[in-house]
Amino acid sequence: MSTSILWFKKDLRIFDHKPFLEASKNALVLPLYIFEPEILESEDYDPRHHKFINESLKSLKIELEKIGGYLHVEHGSALEVFQKLRSQTSNQIRIFSHEETGNWISYQRDIHLKKWCKKNTIDWVEFPQHGVQRPIKNRDGWSYEWNKSMNEPIIPIPINVKFESHQKKFNLIKEKNLNKKVTHKIIQKGGRGNAERLLVSFLNERGRNYVKEMSSPLTAMTSCSRLSPHISFGNVSIKEVYQTAKKKRDLLKGVKGIGFWRSSISSFLGRLRWHCHFIQKLEDQPKIEWVNMARAYDNIRENDFNENYFEAWKVGLTGYPFIDACMRCLNETGYINFRMRAMLVSFASYDLWLDWRKTSKYMATQFLDYEPGIHYSQFQMQSGVTGINSIRIYNPIKQQKDHDPEGIFVRKWVPELAKIPLEYIFTPHLMSDGFQEKYSCVIGLNYPTPIIDHNLQVKKAKNILYKIKSTSEAKSEAKKVYIKHGSRKKPNQRKQ
């Protein structure tokens, strides 16, 4: 009998898990997770990710034990681990896993492992993860295939699985042993049970006003699904979330007085599609982790990087209250809602004129739900270097007035400003010296003066970017980028 090594990566569950189903057919199953030094030491890996993974592994172990199995954990490079496991069994081995669209490190690891498998006549059978398609030439027909995959039957947990008799190890690496600074204080917990509870509460209660409340950091904490880290690390599948949400929307059809609730679920379903749309970009062009999609925009920021601006932006000391509040919230919790993420990146890229390659690596460590495909695609979009997207520049003062008009969020995360009157919460640097003394907030001492002039910096940024955008080179590149990465959905379709 052969041995199927079931390699868990960013799919830490056994429900709706096709590799597990196929691995269990006529073979002994060896469930495996590998802590790879190359990934643990990478600049986009943070203790917050590690904590979430450890919690998810503990949950996965319990799930496997319920059906008579176990989870074997190894430390080392993937190639070394598979070489060792192969030497420890006389059975023919096969590897089963989901396809992974990860960072450049995981991409190169997969290339080397595939060469080893081919050389040693070992089958490595991979199955699609999410709705990402491999390979495709362009986006024609992508949406059709995505919808088709989302509506495939949910795969139940396999029964009567025969597990390989193997020396079991479940030695997790503790956060403190990563030799990386721990900055998070309040973080979501990983694991299948937590994901299930969030999905139920979102669809039955919290998500009722999702459309209206997703944009403000005040309401997004509860009104958004908060499933993103669970999807990133695979505690649940996109397909499961999609079908569960769609079923809930269908149940609400025709019920009086809750049309807005159905609209919220429809909006959420659309964002699940966008999740895969952006990951597909990295799948098709792995180098967008560090290479501009449109090369006409090369060298516009690389040689003009201001480290002082970068440090102020990272810790939330820019002198713009809403920017600082959002960044501090993200640093401590691993979460900030999508609009605020876009604002933070826009501010870094346009106001501070910082190269997205450096800012994206920092933000990768802070987002608990870091998903490389979405991450680098969005950073390029919000930095104006894709060639096909509008140049979106967010005014931090306007965003604060729109989404935190009473200053509640700012006062919570920037306590230096807690006592100042509402009329100055958006622009504390405009307070008189007397007011600064009165409210214990001396600008330049207790809280910084704005490090740049937003209007001036944005004008400079627009001049540079629109000048490039008007060139024949940029227009030619934009056409190529659209063919490769552009959505084929019409605007009215995107709202469905």
C-alpha cells in the first residue's frame, strides 16, 4: 500500500479539503505541517502570523484526532523533510496538497520541490485553492470559471481513513523563539471553531448593515465579517463561505423590511470574488511582489526614500490624527478595515512619496490576514504603478470627518488628543498656544506637527504620475497589463 503525505500549508482544516479526500483513497495518510526556516525568517512573517498558525494547528490536530488521525509537525526546509520522510518508509509515497499562491520564497520552494519529485518519480498532486486558476493566458472567461468553482459541492470530511503508522511529533515553535519583536496586543485567534462562529454571527447578526458600516473603523470592527485571517490560513474555504452566504441571502428573499440586509450579503459575495481576482494577479506574475506592473513607473520613488517619514508613518506619529490612529490600531490588533488600509498606503505613497516595496513589507507584518496576492496587487494600485487603475488619493482630514466625525476612534488610539475639543480633533496643530497648554497637548512635544503639507505633496505626486501616464510608453504598457490582469466584468456586473 502506498503512503499519501497530506501536506498542509495555508489550508489548515479538513472540511472541504479535496487533497485530503484524494489522499485517503486506497492509501495510508500521513498528515504533515512543516515550519520552514526560510519562511519563518522572511521579512514578511511576523509573530502575529505565527500565533494564529499555532492556534490553527492545535485546532487541526483535534479535528484529525476525532477521526482517528494525528498531525505530524516537522521543522526544516520542505525538500529536506520530504527526503527524510521518504527514507523512513518502504512504501511508495505521493504528496497531496493545495496549490499555493504565496510569496517569492514559497514560489521558489515549489519549483525546487517539483524538480526533486520529478527526479525521484514521486507524484505531487495539487488541487486549486480558492478560485484561483492555474494556468491561464489571460482573464477571458475567468469569472465564469470562478463562479463554476464556487458552486461545486462542498467536500465532507473523509471517513474510514487509514493513517500511516508513524512516529508522531507535534512540537510547535513558540512566538518568543522566532527572534522577532512582538508588537501585537489584541489579536484574533485562529482555528476552525473561531472561523465558524464568526461566519454564523456575521450572516445572522453582525453583517446586517455591512454595506453602510464597512468603511468606518468605528463600525467595521464588528460589521465586517472578520473572516479574512481564517480565509488566508485556510480555517475555512472560500467556497464554504460563499455558499453559506449565498444560502442566507436566498433565505431572506421576499422577506419584508430587510432588503438592505440582502444587499449587504450581495456586497460581501462580490468581495469574495475580488479576493481571488487579486490573488490571480500574483499567480500569473509572481514578480509583482517587487516589480511594477507597468515598468514606465520604474525609478520614480526608489532613489528618494525618506527614512524619517517611514518611521513616523510606521508608528503613527505623522501629525495627521486619522492616519496615526489607524496605524496604531493596526499595529496592536493586526486589523484595520479596507478603506483605511487604502488611505494608509495612499498617504505613504503620495504624501510621503515612499517606495511601495518597503512600505508593503512592513504592512505585511502588521496585517494578520496578509495574503501576498491581494497585498502586492493593492499596494501597486494604491501607489499608481499598475498603469490601468485610477490614481486614488485619500485626504486624511476628509476621511476623518467622513468616518470619525466625533473623534471617537482618534481619541481611543491617539490618547495624546483625548482632551482636545472636537473643533480641533481634525487639525490639532491649529490650536493656539493657550489651548495647547490647557488641553495638555503641546504640538511638537506631546503630539507632532504634520510632517508634510497634504495639498502640496499631492500636487507634486499628481504632476509626476500624470506626466508618465500620458506617454506612449505608459499607454502601451497599460494595454498589456489590462490584457493580463484586468477584470472582464462590466461595472454593473461588479455591483451584483
